[in-house]
Amino acid sequence: MKIITCVDKNLGVSFNNRRQSRDRLIIKDIVENFGKVFTFEYSLPLFSEYSDFAVLTQDTAMVDGYLFIEKSTLSEFENKISTLVLYRFDKVYPSDRKLEISLENFKLKEKIEFQGNSHEKIIKEIYVK
């Protein structure tokens, strides 16, 4: 399973059951580099410009490709994850939920910095098992 998610500097994922931030250039980067992406209803509006690339899913077992996750916990998928793509914001936001899996079991394969739309620096990290 290949997972894509966004975190802040402290691996914060959400605050008050909402995304901490959104940057449209992250979505553009996902579409340009990962192609078709599966996601859940909450995240589907982020891909509205790229409706051909985002596929709504309820059944993660049927996902063939990358799954973009914002609100679901990754711990339920931890043993199935082969690739983890983190988009790190250059800020620390209030968070009530952090990335709940350890990166110790993954190897950093690639790290790319780019300027986002609403963030001066976004770091894309690609981890593999």
C-alpha cells in the first residue's frame, strides 16, 4: 500500500478533526508525480481541479496505487504500507492528532523541497520499507 499524507514540522496531522492547512501546489505535485490517487470523501474537494486523477474510495483493500489520507489513522495500515509520502509544511500548527506510525521502519528514499502556494517551503519525503 502506498500512502500520501500531510504533516507539520512536528508531525501534526489534524486539529479539531480538520486539516491543519492546505496548499494547492501540494495537490498539483501529487497529480504530476503520482498520477491517479485514491482518497476519501473529506479530501476529494482538494482534487476538484484534477477530477480525472482523484478517485473516491470506501474500500482501502481495493486501492491499486496511492491513497491520500488526511483524517483516517495510519496505524490500521501500518503493516501494509510499502511507500509513505509525507508533505511537511514549514510551520508548526496546533494539532490534536500526530502521525501515529513510527518512521523507524522506513528508509528515506527521496527528499525534495519546493515552494508552495501558501507556504514558503514544503518538504516532500518519500519513505520505503
